Amino acid sequence: MIRDHPPARPPSDPESEPTADQATKDAMSNATTVSPARSASTASTLITNIAALVTNDPHSGDGSPLGLIQDAAVVFEGDRIAWTGDQSKAPATDNRVDAGGRAVVPGFVDSHSHLVFAGDRTQEFNARMSGRPYSAGGIRTTVAATRAAGDEELEANVTRYLAEALRQGTTTFETKSGYGLTAHDESRALRIAARHTDEVTFLGAHIVAPEFAEDPAGYVALVTGEMLDACAPHARWIDVFCEKGAFDGDQARAILTAGKARGLHPRVHANQLSYGPGVRLAVELDAASADHCTHLTDADVDALANSRTVATLLPGAEFSTRAEWPDARRLLDAGVTVALSTDCNPGSSFTSSVPFCIALAVRDMGMTPDEAVWAATAGGAAALRRDDIGRLTPGTYADLTLLDAPSHVHLAYRPGVPLVSGVWRRGERVV
């Protein structure tokens, strides 16, 4: 389980860590024997009898982007991977875990979520799926509920959804503000998020706050001024919803540029609902990711292909809104780096399941199973500009997901089935 109130970590530490509950610790104690000569924090662990190990190292195994090793083993010491290879060549370790002929993949990297909120929008979803008209506030409904909620309620929700994601193999996550839209509510959302991850994003520019409906310029001034001052100390990233009905290209540029001046790196909600300037703005400002990327011109695709901005695709949103699917095949064939993420939020993608998104991407977005798994691990790491997660190679964090299946392909082959049977995060078994 993730701790309710984990200690904050300095910006130089990539992430805070969840802690296994006592039952999990007891189970691990029964499964393995730790040498009394070494502390648990530095003990080495061998996971052997792995049918297929995804390393995401093209120099390993079969030489593919997945770096797939058959009949494999992996060793981690403390919180880092120390060795991967053929199980017959595995070194001696303090602990040993038998994978039982199952597959192991890197822990999933969910690089786009909105987890600090209160309430849900069940009625809105039910009406949309039933073909009934429904007059609701959309994001504004969640804003009202979030503003009315206390810190304890918001923190409990974050903890709940992160524990849910962890059980499904997610070991790294980014999450955003965006449901407060005041300096006070945005900054408290970020403080709560920062107790659980360093991948925290300021999204004061989600929509124009209701009280500024007639003065969008005034709201942009608030976001780039008082709100940014309150929020910058608690975030790593800044994001903006660049879309008709939200923020246009000039407004988005002003917001992202102000954030960069305060040390926050850009991300962009881009081209989700219509063609627009979001993707090209993301590339112009060297944003880590342009997220959604549904409505793209050839110029948009070319811009992404010739940049280091990652196209993060969020199939849960299309599933939940019956919208047009992003064309992942077009992006991949052009050489664009693609990530997959959940977009977990109460309005348009209320799922925390990366495996579900992998299945959707394979079924409806033209991705192969290999491409989808890479995008949900190494691709997500690229979208966070991280090289210490999303891969299982010496020196990276020991974040591993054990599947109750002989191959990673089962994540798409058996959609909806709870295939995750074990998760290690920073070398500690947490599921």
C-alpha cells in the first residue's frame, strides 16, 4: 500500500516510495531468506525462472526495442537493477524468487493523470453512454466539488487511486492540479500530490475559472502571476489545455513561458478535440510531451518527429467519450516517440489501469503489443525525461511487474483480466 502521508523528498530525489503493508512484508519474509550479514536495504535479490523478460534495452536479448530475454533472470541490489540475462548464468544473491515461468516487464510509467479531485461525474457518463442530453458543468462540476473538499478527503482520494494503480503494475506516475483554479486550491492540490510523487504538474490553465468567465485575460494574468507564485515551489512541470473553449495559442504560450521562467518545464494538452496550435507550440517550447494528439496535420507529425517532444496518447479518454481514436500508427511510422498513459480523471477517463490502455491501443489505435508495452514503460519515462525508470538495465530503479502469463503480449491478448501478480518498487515488493 502507499502510505497515507509519506515524507516529502527533495527535488533531486526522483520519486517518493510507497511502502508494503505488513502482510506483504510477512509474505516476502516467508518466500525468501535475507542473509543476516546484510541489511534488507542493500540485500541482493534474484528473480529467476522468468519465461520472458522485457528490458527495453535493444542491446539485450533478441535485439528488438523490448530487449526481450527468454528463460531469463534479473538481479537487483537495494533499489537498483544489478544484472539481467540468461537464468543459467545468474550470479549468487541473498534472496531468490521463483517467477514460475511468468513474464516480467518494467513497472508501468503513467505520465499523465489528474488525481487530486473530489466527487465523480457518474450521471454525466451515464447520459453520454445512453445517448441522452445532459446539461452539466463538466470540469466545472469537479472544480466545485474539489474546492468544497477538505485536505484529508483529497489526500484519501489520491492515496486510493494510487494504490489501485500500483496493484495494476504502475510504479511511477505523474499527476496534475487543475480542479481548484484559485491560487489557494491549486497550491494545496500540488502540496498533496507532492507528498506522493515528484512528478507533479501545475495545471492552473485547465479551463478558465468560472468567476473569470467574462474576463479570460484576467484569469491568464492570475495564472501567470499570483497563482504561479503559489504553485511553482511544489511542482516540476507546467501544463496548459490548448484547445477551443480553453486557452488559445497565444494564451498558452504566455502561460508556459511564465512557467519556464520560474523553473517549470512545459507539457501541453494538445490537439485533443480539434486541429490547433498545441502540438507545434509544444515543440517550439521543447515541451516534454504533447498529450492527446488526436487531430494532427502532416506538419504536426513532422514537427514531433523532428523533436524530442513525446506524443502521449490517452486511449481511456476516447473509450469514455466515444471520440475519434488517435492514429498511433501514423505517429510511429513517422518516427515519433509515443507514450501511453491513463489520463485518469473523473470526467473523461476514469481508469487507473495501464494494462487496459495497452489493450485499447492495440485494438483501436494500430499499435502492436510490443509497441504498446514499450510506450507504457520506456515511452512514459521519455515523456517524463527520465532514464532511470521504464527499463530493466543495470543502474535503473528496480521497478518490476510480474505477470500471471508467459508473455507481455497477454496484456493485450487477455484484456480486462487481472494479470499483475507481483510488483516491486525500488526493490521492495509492494504487491
